[in-house]
Amino acid sequence: MRTRKWVAAIASTAALTTSGLAYAHPGGGGGQDAGIQSITPITTVYTYGQKVSAVAVEYGDNVNPRELDNATFSVQDTTYNFRFNPIEDLPKLTDRKITRTYTNNAATTRADHRSAPGRYVIVELDPDQNAGWTVIVSKCPTFLCTVKVNPDLPTRVVQRKNVHAQPALGIGKGQVLAKAAPNTSRKVTEKAVNLLVDEFRYGSYLSSGMVLPYHYRLPKNYDPAKKYPLMVVLPGHGMGWDGDNTQVQVAADIPATAWLQPNWTGGTEDVIVLAPQNQRVGGPAEADLLVKMLDQFVKDFAVDKRRIYATTVSYGSQLLWNAFAKRPDLFAGGLVTGGFAANAEQAAAIAAAEIPLWITHGVHDHLLNINLARTTRQLLQDAYAARGKTPEQLETLLKYTEYEDAAFSLPDYHAAFGPTYEDSSILQWLLSQTKP
């Protein structure tokens, strides 16, 4: 489900004090409240990044779903958002709005949101609420910082009503598995289950002493005898590899996971998604390593060489301009959101190869001025005109969109990927491009 509205940050509330009640973890433990076995956060990547979208509370026996409702639990989570807040705001918690409560046999959500027999109670949370973001500042080696996924989520859960076991004959409430504890706030006890993000595999490429980590996701029914389009996702500066922030380029915003979901792409075609995480050493050097890695990746996997695409966020545009100019034979099309300007040489190389591009930018981008996008558009128009292209031909090769503030469902007007990816026609356009 896409985030469609901005909810103002609710005044932070002090975290409830955890009492001395003990947890009963599988394989040992015990205590007064021994019915609770574990608490697992579940995350989803929405337009502007990953949030805790649900929690799974595990009990020692199958839970009676008929005795559950949205008031059985309360959940508190951080109001911190790395795009707007100082890291000092991370411990500030607010109540999450609970949208569904049901049982399951695993610590994950169900597509139908209906109860299935199981020991887990799944508590789903409002995706439109400005709370529960998982990405935090990692390091600030210069005035530019990197970000990472928080390994110690501050999410807390309160069980406000008794939770009952499924009665043997289906009659009555069943025995109490855990008594209500409205004054007890519990931390999560397990690693997060990250929907879609956990399906990406890790890889790395080494050349001349420089390593390029990346994550990739193959189609579920991947067949090496087939050929699949390849979507190369080039993230913003803060998602570059800093030695401590692996996989954040997949979780920090929507462009990696969108290509796996028909409700985002508007189609059902299987796509290989590749998300490199270059160390930030400069556009030309990063692009050189990127194209070398791509050449190897295409050899290792069933990639349709006529359908290799690149999509960018902010700084990732520098890799695209350099890579397209260096190896225009590799790419069938590109999507640049909120990016830097290309130079005349790069524009000439792209025009010579006739690589279709769609450029989007926020009119009031506070980090990269809209004139950067306008400059790139003009350079490309000039380069195509010099090659004798008509306005009608140019229309098929160069698309351009500027977004006013109202187009952004979160008021970060640099994040042009937001309204871009919320328009599936743009994603469909990119996937429709094919090299001759």
C-alpha cells in the first residue's frame, strides 16, 4: 500500500516503563508472563522508505482470534525521520494507529489480513502515519552523512487485554495465555522481518582494489534458460557504502522494491533488480567500477541485453551520466529523478546512442536546483538537434516532468522519486524501451 498523505508528527510521548515481568523465550526462560514468547517487528518499504508496518506477538499455544480486536494491544514507535529530524529525536515515541489484528502461523503478515490458526498475533499499523521509520543516520564523515537501517528498533508493544488460547472444541474463550498488562511496555525481541527487502541477495565485485557491494533480487520462478529485463537502481549519496550500512539502498526509499510489485509497475513482468552500493569516491570512478560489475553480472545471470535500464535518485544521476557516456551500448533507457546536470559531452554521447530518458525534478528542490534538470534537458535537445532529429522524434527519446509541491505526499521536494514512482505510467514507459 502506498503512502498517500502526510500526517504531522504527533507530540512525542514518554516511553512506558518496563516492569520486572520476565519473558518466556523458546528453549528457556519463564516468569509471571510466560505466555509471550517473542515480539517481532515487520517492515514494509513505502514511497519514502521503510517503516515498521506490523508486529508479530508470539504465544506458547495457538491464539483464539475471536477474542482479539484492535484494542487488545497498543504499539508505540519513533517519530524520527532522517530526512527532517535530528538523531536525538529517535527515542521520542508516539502511539501507532492499529488497523488490523489477527492470528497467523508465522511472524509475517497475510495478504488477506484474515486469521489463520497459529501462535502469532499480527498487529498491523497505519502506513500513512508519520512514525515507525527504520532508516537512521549512520556516519557523517563530511558535511554529507550516510544512512543505515537501524539494527535496534525502538518499537514497543503493550498487551492491554487478556490473550486466550484457541479452545479445544472451538467453544468458549479458551485458557488465558497471557494476562493483560496495560502498564508494561515491551521491547521487540527478534530481528525484523523485512518484507521484500529480505528477498535481496548480497554480492560484491572487486576491481583494482576497489570493492562494489550490491544487492540483487531474481524473479521467484527464475529460469536461467529465459531472459529477463535488468533494472539497475542507483541510489542517493547517503546510501553509498560506508562500511556499516549494507542494504540500506534497498530500504531507504521505493525505487528498488517497486519493480517487484504490480501495484507499482502497472504490469506483471518479471524483472531482475540490481542495487549497487558504490563507495562515494566520485562519479567517473564509481561509473567505471559500475560498468565492469554490470558486464560480469550479465554474464552470470539470464539478462536480456536489449533491456538493461538504470533508474536514479539524486546523486545516482552522476553515475548514470558517466556510465551512459562511457558504455552507451549497455543501456536501453534511463529514469533520472531529482538529479545533477549532465555535461555537453555526456549529452552528445547519449544522443549519439539514442538512449531514451525520462527526467523528473521538483520545482522547489532545496538541494539540487530545478535549473540542473532544465540544463540537462536543453543540452540533450541541442545534441539531438545537431544530429538532425525532429521535435516528433525527440518526443520519443526525451521525456521531462517538473513537479510542484502538491505532487509530493511527503514534503521533501528533493525526493522527486516520490511522485515519479507513484505514477506507474512512467515505470511502464521505461520497461517498454528496447534496444534495436
